[in-house]
Amino acid sequence: MKTRYYILLGVYLMIMYFILAGMPREVNWQVSFSRLHTIPYGCFVLFEELDVLFPEAEISVSDQQIQLSQEPGSSPNTSSIFLNNTIELPVLDRNALLTRVEAGQKVLISAMEMDGSLLDTLGLETESVWPDVSEKVTTNAGRKLFEHQLSLIPEVGKSWTVQSDYQFTYFKKTGSSGTTVLGTVDDYPNFVRVPFGAGYFFLHTSPFIFTNFNLLRSDNHAYVASCMSYMGGDAIIWDEYHKAGRPAYASSPFATLLRDKSFRVAIYLSLIGILLFIIFHARRKQRIIPLIDQFSNTSMEFVHTLGDLYFDQGDHDDLARKKITYLRDYLHDHLKMRNISFSGEEIGYVTQRSGHSEQFIASLFQLIRRIESDGKVTEEILFQLTERLQNFYHGNERKSNKRAVQGTE
């Protein structure tokens, strides 16, 4: 029965896997710009082609803030690439980026909305234009998009087409005389080169041309290659931190499996199968019977604790009086004696009823009368009283007398 259940479960999981893996995938139009995403607005294709565009450069990925990714100015012959729909830089990151470019590095930033403080520093100003809704075009996927014409200044008369959901942005103010316009969007400047120190900023306002969707259309790759030709050097740093689709767990091996739908379905089905196995298999197991500890008698522990407390405080008089009071109660309950004064007349009665020797009872009563008359109990007297009371209650002295009698016989 159990084997048949496992076989049916395995067949069910295999059928569900093939059904879900063969289903058509819905196009994910989320804006990402991440090198890890093959969706239309990801940058997987561009990142894979960086080795072709820069065959002699070392390609590296930075998934940290700019101030943490590299020491400023450590390698002047380095280019950095920042692609996203919006790029806002904290003060420390902005200062670190300016320091690198001032030392001789090149930085390409392509975004529709750029950091305002950085633009002010470079003497630039951008403005956005919303096209008429009638200008939207329909792609093969049935998606309504805006279409804009891009061109590069050196290549007169040649243009490329970029499609996106958004308006286009251009440079309303191009800054100082050192700024060079390298390209336009619908005849508005959208690609400029700004010198800063020993390096250059390359600022671009049409980032969607670098995504998978637009890069694979027509000959847009030629436009992207022309833009990238201004970069180069010994190292190319691809920024993965300032991304709209930057995943928090992008570098984990488990995330690599989850990005593929087939693996994702297989993992989920496996987890469901394990859960079903636990549910049905646990019902056949008897629950563990918990062990219950026996109740312990803490009365003697409490008595010892109080005794130690009195002894540590040095109040021998009070402790001795309590011991004598307890002895009176004991004689009243067990020997039916009242108004006990520990006199000589009571020795014989206690000897007969308790089984102790007359000498032992006499010494005990004498010690008690001494304590009650003097009122001052030393540590030595308290030890003597405690020892004799222990012998009286537990019969140690009586047992020793019994063994001595048996020995003489």
C-alpha cells in the first residue's frame, strides 16, 4: 500500500511538471536593467556582449554603493557603466564618482532621470517631453509603446528606433563650452560628453535602447556599439546596484535555479511532495509519551536552607531557642508531655518512652537548661546542641547503645 502511494505521487508530480513547463510564458514587461534578466527591459544581452565590445578589458560587476565598490582614483584607465530609468546618488556616492572621473576615469550614465546635484555640478539641465498618445505604436506582442528616433552626431543621416512606455528626456542646457553633444533623440540632444578633471562623463537620456527588447530590434546594436565605443580601458565596471530590478538575493545559487521556470516548478513540486509525505507519514507514527518527573519533597531542603541562613547571620541564640521550641513540640506530640521544663524529674519518663539512655537524656536536658539560663549561645554550644538533638531524633546514640549491648552478650 505504501509503495503504491509513492508511485502515484511520483507520477502526479511528473505530470504536473511537464504540464506547467510546457505552458506558454506570459511576457514580463517589468523595468529591470539588470544583467541577470532576459525579460524585455533587462540588460542580459548587452552584458553578455561586453566581452566582444571590450576584448582587452577586464569586465567586473559592482553590486555595492560607489563609495564601497572601488578606491577612488586607484585605476585611472577604467570605465564605469550605469544604466537605469532613474539614478539618484547619495552625497558620498556622488563625491566618490566625481573623484574617480577627476582622476581620469570614464563614466557612462544612461537614465531618464539623473541625480540633480550631479547635473548642477556639470552645468547641465534636463527636461522631459510627453508625446501625443496617438504616436504610440503596437508591437508584435500587442503592447502599446512610444517610438523615438535616435541618431549620433558623427553618423549624419543614420537613425535608430527605440520603443518604451515612457516619454523621452533631453538636455535643455548643455553647460560649458567643453560639453560636446554626441547624439540626439527626435532632434533634441540626449547624449553628451562632459570633461571633468582628467576624465569624462558620458550622459545619455535614452536608457531603453540598451535593453534586450530594443537591442535585438533591427540594427540597434550598431547604435549601442557606437555609444560604448567611447568607453574602454583596462577595466570595465558594470553597475548592478542602481537597478530597478536589482534582486536582493541575486548572487545566491538558489536564486539561479528559481530564475528558470522549469527548475522553479520542479523545486516547488518537490517541496509539495515532501509536505504531503510528512503529513501522511506522520499519522502512522505514535506520538512520543513525555516523561513526567516525580514530585520531590523539598521540606528538608527548605529546613536546611533556613538553618544555613541563621548560621551565616551568626544569630546562634535565636537558632538555639527555635531548636528547643521544636523539641518541646516533638515531646508533646510523641510522648504526650505538657509544660516541659527539662528538669531532673522528667529524665526518667523521657528515658523510658524514647529508648535513649538516662545519661544521654540527662546531658541533653542539662545543656538545654544552661542555654535557657545563660541566654548567650556560642558556636561551640550550638554545635553540641545540634548534634545531641540529631541523635535524639534519629536514634544514632540509641543504636550505638544497642550494638554495644549485643556485643557484650
